[in-house]
Amino acid sequence: MIEEAVIQAMGFSAEQRELLVTTWLMLDAIHQGDAETYAALCAPDLTCFEDVCPYRIDGVEFHLSLIRLMARDPANRPARFDILNPQVQLYGDTGIVTYTRLMTYDDNGRPRWTTFNETRVYVRINGAWKMAHFHRSPAPA
């Protein structure tokens, strides 16, 4: 969820809002197990650094296989997720979105939270924003 009041208070431009919505759609696709939407929002030569692997991951297929696995077991999905303290930087056809992702899970009727600090780098390809790189690391407790 992105709080509309927060976005308005931050004074984001229409283009910055577009990148936030793209980011939200990307994260929602991950949580819903929607590999098709995720792939459509990525550049084919996507790269990333994340906590599941000690080295850079190249390409989209690694992520698509994980998303497909998530789709098989709804228990892997958070009950909700929030994009906290978003920052959007624009440099021509490049956009950088940084935020903390808060994921809330239903742990047998009790909430459980996981947080990650994330950076997503987008490039405009044929008029559409595509994620070219991301970096994700667990937020300190």
C-alpha cells in the first residue's frame, strides 16, 4: 500500500507517481505469484543483488521461477505490504526508487513483520518504464 496522503505531502510529480505505481505493481506481482506481469515490467537484461544469493543475479528467469513457486503456496504471501518513506529520483529516461518495504504476515492470527530496504532502477524503453536493476537487503531490526 502507498498512502496517498504521504505521496501528496511529498509533492511527487506525475512522472514520479508513475514510477511509484510501477513499483507497487511489481511488488504486487511478486506477492501474487504473477510472473507474467513481473516479466512485462522488467528489462530483459535485469540485474540484482539480494539477500537470497551472495553474488549478482543476471536475467529475469531466476526471479520468475521464484514467483511461480510463490504462486503455488499462498502461505508465502504477506497479508499486506507497504512502501515506506519512498524517494523517487529522475534523470531523463532513468528513474531510481528507494524505500523500505514492510511485509505483514498472518502467523496463525498474530501479525509478523519483515522489512527490506530496496532500490529499484528503471529505464524508459519504448516509452515504458522497465526495471533494469534492483538491490534488496534486510532492514536492521
